[in-house]
Amino acid sequence: MIEYKNGDLFSAPENEYLLHACNCMGVWGGGVALEFRNRFPNEFQNYKRDCMLYGKDFLGHATLIGRIVCLFTSYGYGYNKDSELTILDNTRKSLIVLTKLTELMGKNIHINSPLINAGLFAVPWEKTESIINNWLKSNPNVEWVVWKL
């Protein structure tokens, strides 16, 4: 089950992972993504480069860049974001890829995230929450904390 904490996502311990939902266009331009870009400029450059290389092929995938986990849930952003159903489907798919990544991440994995998809992608949190909780049932080595301001 997801644990909830009030406060700043970026106050999570440095040895834990920070996860957010991303577009495939190489843009962390608003919301929490902009904060990621400002705090992690090197990781942003890697994300941007990878998006330029793979673009739409990233949909439904997850990547690990340092301590940042990117779930590629929408091809576009802003007015060009994908539909709610597409974003939720890509969330499911990206969590399957994340399962494979957790094998590289260690035994007891701590993931910290905002209310992914609920910000600028405008997907009701409860729908994403249900997908994550179902995923966590099959991944007992993962602890997931959602930070709420």
C-alpha cells in the first residue's frame, strides 16, 4: 500500500528514488517536472537526450537516471497531452518495466513520488493510485511514499 506524507518530495532521503510521470518529448517544463529540471540539470539533459533518440517509443516505459525514475505515461504535454485512458494504460505498462528495473535497484526499494499524473496530465489521482496499489501487491520489496504539499 502507498504511504502518504505531507511535505516536500525533495526532502526524501538521498539514498531513495524519486519518481515522476513524464512526457516523451524531452520537456520538463511545468509543475513538479520543472522542479526536477531545476534540481537535477544533469539528469534532465540525459532525459532530454534519450527522448530525442527514442521519442514515442518511450511510451509505457520507465527509465532510471541516477536516483530519478521516469514513467513515460504521455507522449505530449499541455494541450497535446494524451487522453486519460491512454495515460492510465501507459502507467500500467511503465510499471511493468519498473518491475524489471527494480531487479537492478536492490532488495528494499524506496520510491518517493508526487501524485503522479494528477498534476498537469489532469488524471484523477484515485485512478493512478489504484494502478500503483495493484502493482505494489506483486512487488513486496518496494515501499512507495507519495508526498503531498
